[in-house]
Amino acid sequence: MIRSVRCPKCGKRVMDKTDGTTGVIEIICPHCKKTVIIRLERANGGSIRYRLMC
């Protein structure tokens, strides 16, 4: 299943995540041009949670 990941600063969609992908990523949002570090994890309910790690 593919899920979308949103920028924690502006809320726009920045990438899609498949079920097997986990870890820490650093991306530049194409909308607000901010560099954010996102740690992807799966919550108990099946939704994706991310935390801003600045």
C-alpha cells in the first residue's frame, strides 16, 4: 500500500511511502523550499506518523 507523506512545515504532499520503507530521511520540500528531517514510523492504527527532528 502506498501512503503520502506531507511536509510538517507547510502541510503539502512531498513524497509517497510504501509499506516496507522506514527510517530517517532528509528532504527539501518543493513547495516551501525548507529542508526537513523526517523519521517515518508506523503507528498501531496503521497510519504513518512523522516527527520533525531539527
